[in-house]
Amino acid sequence: MKTILIVNPSSSGEYLSNELKLHNIRSIALFNMSHERAKNLIFYKANIFDEQIFVENLTDEKLRELHQQYQFDFILNGAENSVEITDKIATLLLPHLANSPQLSIYQMDKFELNQQLTKHNLPAIKQYRLDLISPEFKPQSFKNMQFPIFIKPLQGVAGFNAACINSYEEFLNYYNALDKQTINNFNKRFGFSESTIFLICEFIVGEEYVVDVFMENGNFHLSSVQKYSIHDVLFTGLEVETDISVITTLENYIREVLKATGLNNGFAHCECFIRQDGTPVIIELNPRISGGCGYINMLAEAEGQASQVRLLANFMKNEPMPKYKPITQRTSRVIVLYNFSNKPIVDFAQILTKRYKTIKQIKQTAAVGAVSNKKPSTLVDAVCLILCSSNNSSLLEAETNDMLRQDLIGW
């Protein structure tokens, strides 16, 4: 049996654990922290992966001891902020399947990513860093800013504190609502260090996509290209892209991005735009499995494409690598519900399966009866993810659109 070491697994951990079991691959989760600290992380779950190991002081000696005990065949990064430590572990234990730790910064830091792309003459976002909580920062400095702009934390996930700002007045409202303690509490829950650095970015007009990839020895294996549906900066759905020109544009661009940033081994979850002039640009490079509780990978499989995990498993077991299969007609969609009405949360599995024929899988992330006192603003506020499938495209479209409409007015 092949064995994989996953360093600080976060996004889609339960899905990853289950899929590796299905592929008969033993999974060892390694956390470079105490068990008590890990239990406070938002993504942490006990009883997933074959074993969980907690080591606060990861010495070379300890790592070699673990490798001798388990005989790892692949070392996988599990979180955005664990890239460098993962690369160092892989360099020590499996150098032939390691990324260079000297290039880790370009995968971890959104600002440095775009600096590196610019050096390599690749399309990049115009942006700069700013500590908005610093006493030295003067909000009046934004008075003559050319709006719209997009603001997001340098360290962040799930759209936390990300916003499109259309005017100076909107910026002041955004700025006045920022709270250092809230920001640091969020960072702590996701395993980030304390930081109040924000990225001030150009506002991009275009279509937004996700590109999921598995890399081995610099070989690029495309899993899926999917298009976002957006409502008020929140993503409410995904569908596999069918336009070959879009797929080719993004595939060629992401190949060069991963080459420039040194991501030669492991997963890449890339969030991109295609501008109105047809130019691709990456918003985030996440060197881990895609998020959304595994539903992005599940959608790929539902459309006959290989998930990131299937690509990894085939490589580890020395089996033929699945070729990317473009589709001409969609038969599946992923829908994300937020309960915008703030009514008490219902039992979605019970209600939706009675009302809709296209439901294939449901993951409810909020307790029945729970009530939120705030407007949904990040992916963390999602209450339910749904995979819908049907060979009847009209039915699929009608039912998924009705779910989104119902989510706005209440269930």
C-alpha cells in the first residue's frame, strides 16, 4: 500500500481522507503544532485520515524517524501557510518529488506571486500592500483614488474582508468597520499569523474561473476548469467550462504560472479571471486541494473528468494518468446556499430531495434551527453545498436557478 504524508491538512480534509481510502492509499496527517492548537482550527476534524500526528518542534531527526516508520511515497501540502515547511520536509525526505523552498514565497504570498509573474512577463494584477490598521495609515489618502478598486487581506481565505469599493465614501465605511481583534481572531482560526496587511488591487472586469491541477516532477495534469456564478461578491455556483478556447487559454497560462512559481509537485487550486480583452490573470494560487468541501472535485468527476485526488492516486500507484476530457454539454452543477433571508436554518436534505429531481449530494454546514444575525459575506457563511446532475439540461437549469432564488427569499 502506498503512503502519503499531508502537512497541516485544511480545505476539503474530510473529502481528501475519504477519497484516498477509496484509492487504497494510506494517509498520514502531520500537524506542526499541538493537538490542542489544531483542535481550534476551523478546518480541523478528528477521525479523518488513517493517522494524525502532532509535533510542535519538527526537527530533521524527527522527520527522518517518521519516514523510516511510514515510508512515505508522496508529501502533500495541506494549507496555504504551510507551503514552505512542506517543501522543506519533501526536500529532506523525498527530494525527487519536492518543490524548492526558495520559491515557496511565490505560492504563499499573493503580492509576491504577482511580482514574480511580472518578472516572467506573465499577465498579473496591479496591486500594492498596505497596513490599514496601522496608526500611520491615513484614510484620507484614498480621497483621490481611482475607483473602483478591490481590497482583500494579504492573508485570507473564503473572501473574508474582501470587497469591491466603488467610491471614497464606500472605502470609509469599509475602513471604519475593520477591527484588528476580529481580523486576528479570524487569522488564528485558519492557522495564519497575526497580520493587518491588505492588498489594494485593480478592479477586474471579466469572467471568473477555477483551474484545478495536479503536478508531478513538473508534469502538468489538468483536472478541471470551472466557471463561477457570483452574487454580491459571494460565489453561489460552479459549472464545468465547455468553451475550448477558454480552457486552452487558462491551461496555457496556468502552466506558465506554476513553472514561474516553482510548483512542480502537488495540487494547485488556481482562481483566475479572463479579462474582457481575453487576457487571463490569476487572482490566487492555492498550492493545495481545492476547497468547497470537495465539491469542486466532485463536480469534475460528475462530468467525467479526473479529480485532483484521482490524478494523484494514479501517479502514486504508477497507473496511466487520465487525460483531460473537455465536455460539450453540462450535466451537473454545484450550488452554494447562504440563507440570505436569515430565517432559521431548515433541514436541506429533507426539503430539497422532496422538491427537486436533480439533487445528487448535499452537505449541510449549518445546524438546523440556527439563525445568523449578520449578512453572509464570506464562503465561511455558506450553509449548504449541493451537487445537482441531470441529462435534461433544461431541468438542471430550472431547478438550480430556483434553488438560488429560493435562497434569497427564504426556505
